Amino acid sequence: MILIALGSNLPGPGGTPRATVEAALAALSRADLSVVACSPWYRSAPVPPSDQPWFVNGVARIAFDGGGPADLMARLHTVEAAFGRRRDGTRNAARTLDLDLLDFDGAISDAGPILPHPRLTDRAFVLLPLADVASDWRHPVDGRPVADLVAALGPIAGIERDETEEDRATPTSR
């Protein structure tokens, strides 16, 4: 199972952050990545706390036949750049689009890219949508199921489902 986190908190070529992450899903398909499933969207406060706008986040499960994790990361960076993402070395900066590789078929790697994503277990804005799209997923290193990782977060604040009328009418349509 290959899992990618999507996030945006600045308007991009797609328009609003939500429109940008939705347009990014279509762009993934044009980059020869097949989107198998996508979680509902969530709105989340920036981490660490700052005066940045809230993010729109989700997780997509994809199929990829184009090589290994480094090849996939290169494609993800190309998609980010097409959406105006600029990597200036500032961590946790506001961004038009962020695509993070969370898991690549259970691979474990300490070298480019680090797998599984090193901070995914600390982030409700990753774990909640991951649980929605892959409820049977287990952390490749310690084997904990995603439900246990969510429970380990304790009380969750600063995140909410970003639902529209269309989402409520067809919750599994994506």
C-alpha cells in the first residue's frame, strides 16, 4: 500500500487550499499515479502553532508502477512545483501544496526518502485521514494499527472534518 498525505494552506493555481488539494489529486493521475482512494478532507491548525492560515489535509492511497520511493518522490515534487510550491529550506512554512510520502508498501528506509514518514505518528492531521482511507494499515516499524496510533495521540484539538453539502451526501464518492 502506498500512502501520500496532501496538504495546502495558501491559495494556489487550483484556487482555495481545498480546491488546490482536489486539483492535486487529478494532477497525480496525469503524473502516471493512480489514485485508488482518498480520505475526506480535514481542516487543521498549523503545526507548530503560528499565525498561518489553517491547512486542508487528506491522505490518498495510490498505485505506482514507475520505480521505487525515490522515483515517486521526484514525481511528487514535480506536482508540488506545478502548484507553486517553493522549497526554500524553511520548515513548517505556509505552502500552496505539500505532498508527503507516508508509506511505500511497508518499506523501511533511513535514506532518501525516509520511510515510513518520520513524523506521521505525531500528527492528527495525517493519522485521522489515514484511518479513513486505510483503516487496516499498520506502522511498518512497530506493527501498531492506525487506530492505536490515533488513540495514542490523546485528546485531539485543532482539527475538524472539512465537509461540504456534497461530501455529506456522498461520503465515499472520492
